[in-house]
Amino acid sequence: MSSVAPLLVVVIVSTVSATAIVILLSWVTHMDWGRRASPRAARSVFLFDGECLVDASLPARRLLDRLEGSGTERALLCDLLEHRFPGLVARLETVQGDGSFRLRANGGFGQIEVEHWNGLLRLTLDSEGTGDAPVDPIAFAALQDELETLRCIGEDAPQLIWKLDEGGRLSWANRAYMRLAERMSGPAEAATDWPPAELFETSDYAPLGTGAECCRVSLLLPGEERHCWYEITRLRRGTERVHFALDVTGIVEAEQTRRKFIQTLTKTFAQLAIGLAIFDRDRKLVMFNPAFHDLTGLPTAFLSSRPQVQTVLDRLRDRSMLPEPKDYASWREQVAALEAQATRGTYCETWSLPGGQTYRVTGRPHPDGAVAFLFEDISAEISLTRHFRAEIETARAVLDTLPEAIAVFSASGTRLLHNGAYEDLWGAPDPGLSETGLLDEIVRWQNMIAPTPVLGELRDFVTAFGERAEWSDRLRLSDGRGLCCRFTPLPGGTTMTSFSPETPDRSRLSAQTLTTGEEPRDGKEPIRLQRG
């Protein structure tokens, strides 16, 4: 028994060791096959018979499930792979008979193996190109999520997005582009045609300086009377071109409206007799009308060079178109004050020029710090005003020479003018009043005469409408002297009142008039006075 025990131990140890070796070899072999099979299992393999898909690996089917669009699975797959493997479609079209070839991916990451035999086509995608390392499933899932997010952003974007290949053919378009293409061509044609007709055909792209190009294109939609405007931005991505189109119809119409408004203002300014000069916030001349050129006599070339306001005023001073200052220092202060007051909108002065002309210059603020100056030739107005003033002064001088006390009232009862005899009789008016009314004068008269209904009748006569006739009466002053008064209607609803002392002959005639109601004139038939 003692000799059997060691032998039994040896057998047991040998059996356990052999079993461990077998298990270890089996595990190592399994790991080696797993390493070699993992890349193969991760590859996408497609088998086509003509345009029909015969078989595909699991990763390949997952890729096919994500394809969208109309057409056969082979056509959709080739369109997708063409972006990663440029020239694939052209090589497939030239394949004749049995054979195979490989293409490296754009950027050198991955390759595709193409095999063609017995009318069958097998496409094998190798993500790495070496077959030694499988793709990390977590990283691949993250890339798929990012791709799906980007795809949704492109599809749901409100602006039109599409892509052209190196041959200028439409290779991809988002939902907004497809909806517009369907509206342009009709639902039936849009559902069957791929690619749809290109909506915008233009080569007038302007560089933006960032590698992009931009242009504006109009499009007339079916059933619409006005054009829709789109601003298209084009970017180059390798051999392809990506386009973005934004609807800017509202902006274009606003620009057109603004342009028409500016043209209308320009035409209006050109017809104004008032000179207009607008200076921007930097005090450069940005706009002027022909009247400004005519009034100032400044050359058009000089005005078109956008001179500073200081330069313009210096030129006007050289041409004696400004009031001559005492010295240059006061001139600089005057210019600075002019700009400041024009900015506040308080500048308005009359320039009396050495040549006898008179200009009214007004400064007005404009938006964004600009300022406008209005030059108006008021020489004729000043001359007419002076003429009227001279006539009025002459008329006043004539009135002051008359012995009668005369005052003229407007239709509303305001005293317009009076002569010196009126002040001698009734006293000077209150200097604190800017204007004197008929009622104020009647109150003063009542304090100086005996009670009489004449003043009430005069009040009604001055404010009456319609035709009026001259009438006269007499008043008695507090000191007993008599006054002859006469009330005469004048043009424009005004009324002239005149008062003169009663003479003895006039007193006798007045007594006869009060008795008979008639007044004789130089032995002729008496004229009956009318009282309005």
C-alpha cells in the first residue's frame, strides 16, 4: 500500500496537469481566432446580383437601414460610399468581366475591396485597412449619434441646404430644398425624379474673404406674382460644394422701398428753392441739393469731395457769403457755436451779406449725430417787409397829422392801431398789455363820458357779420364838452372809430338831427343816416 500511494499521487498530478494544458491551449486558440475573427466580423460586406442585394453582413445591414431616399439599395449605397471613396462609381461602371480592386478612403483611413465575378458584385468595407484592430463599439455608437444629430439639423433647418459633386450634379438636399423643388416641379414629378432639377442657376458669386462665396438670386414660384429672393452662400468641401440659401425677400423689398424713398427725397430736394446741406457725424458733407449749389456758388466738384463743415464755411467766407467777423479768433468761436447750436436744433440766424442779399440759415439735428443746414434766400421777403413797414409808418404818420382821434379795431374786437389825437383824447394805453380789446376801451370811455347807449351799439356793430353801413352819433364828456363820433366799416371786417370835438355849428346840426333824424348837406336834399 505504501508503494501504491505515491503512484496514485503521480497519476493524479499528471491528469490535472494535462487537463490544465488542454484548457490553456483551447483558451489561447480561442483568443487567437477571436482576434482574427473580430475584424472580419466587424467588416461590412455587401453582395449584389446586378442592382439587387443578395446578402449582407450584420454591420452592412445596419448601414443599409440608415439609408434614405428613392432608388435601389445599390444606387443608394454607391452614392453614400462615393463621398468617402471618390471615383468608386466611375470604377464600377467600367468593370468588365471578373476582377477586383481596392480603393483607399478619402484621408487614408479605411479602404474598400471590390470583387466582381460571375455577375456578382461583393463590396467589403474595412474601417482600418489593416485588419488588425476592430472598431471600438462605444466610439462607433457616439459617432453614429453625432451623425444622426447632424443629419436631423440639416433636415430640419428652415433654410435650403444642398450639395453638388465635382461634376456639378446634385448629390444631397435637405427637406426644405426638396419641398421647394416639389412646389416648383409638382408633386408627381418630384416623387419620381432624382436628382431633382437644380433650383438656382447662377455663377455671379462674390467672394466673402473667408473661403465662402455669396450671391442673391430671385425665384418666381408658381401662382405667385412677386419674386422670392434668396441669398446663397457657397462653400467648397474637397471636390464638392455645399450651398446654403436663406429667404431674404423681406430684406430685398425693404431695401427697394428705402431706395425708392431716397430717390423720392432726392427729387424733392432737387426741386426745393431752399438750399440743403447734410453733414454726417464726422461733419463731412454727404448730401446737398442744387439750390445749395446755386445759393452758395461753390463748385460741384468741391461739394462732391465730401468736405468738412469747417472747409465749407471757409469757402463761403472767402466768397463773402458769410457775415464778416471782427477777427479770426471770433470767427472760430462762431463756427464752433454754430455746430453746437445746430446739433441741439437751436441755430437760426439771418445773414446779411455785403452784396445786399439776406439768407436765413437754420441748423437741425439728424439721426446718428448728423446735422443739416438750410439756406433760404429771404432777400425778397426782407425787401417786401421793409416796404410794408415803410407804408405802415407812412400811414401812421398821416393818421397822426389828423385832428380826429382815430382807432381801428379788428373783427374780433382787438385794437390794431391808433393815432396821437386818440391818446390825447382818451389817454395812452396800458403799456403792460400786449394788446387792447374793444371792451377794455369801452370801459375807459365810460369813465370819461355821460351814460349813453351808443357804446353798446358800437360793440355789436364791431363784432357783427354781413354787410354794415357807416353811422355816426354824439357823446358828452364828463366836463360837458360834446364829441362827434363816426363808425366806418373797413375791408376784412375791421372798423374805424373817429372822435372829434363838437363845434357850435356841428352842435346845432346835431340838435336838428336828433329832432328830425335828417342832416342837411350844403343845401342839398338831406341824407338819412343809417344806424347798423
